[in-house]
Amino acid sequence: MTQTTSPDTITALLPEVAELIVSALNLEVAPGEIEPDAPLFGDGLGLDSIDVLEIALVISKRYGFQLRSDNEDNIRIFSSLRALTIHIAGQRTK
């Protein structure tokens, strides 16, 4: 289910997704400290492929859709908090 999302919807959802990432991975960073456009991998938040699997599981439970490992858009989807939030906003069923 893809829906059109407004910038206000994305802005409102960013803190919720950041909290989801922090709690799912037990990160020692406050959700508000995650820069929306900073990379989630490498020099940014420093996540790895196992972290992505954890996040995908939590997202599927919370928002009612699956993030598939064979999706060719995963690099874009997980490129930043904002990119992940935009994807969630457009796909969620809950």
C-alpha cells in the first residue's frame, strides 16, 4: 500500500522512527541526536547488516509491512533516517 506523504507527516514520524532504531538496537545515543540525513552505515550511525535485520523486524511489527532483503532499493531505503522514514510513511498499514 503506497500512499502520498506530506513533508509534515515525515517530520512528525522522524522522532518515532529514531526512537524505534535506538530501542531496537540498544544504542547509546538519544533518538534526537540522530541526524535525519546522516548515513545510517559507516561514518554516520555505524550500523551493519545485522542491525538492518533487527530494524526490519521491528518495522514490520510496528507498521504492518515487510522490508525484504532482496529489495534492490534497500541501499536507498536505509541510506538515512529520513530515507527510511519516507519509505515507512509510504508503505505502512498501521
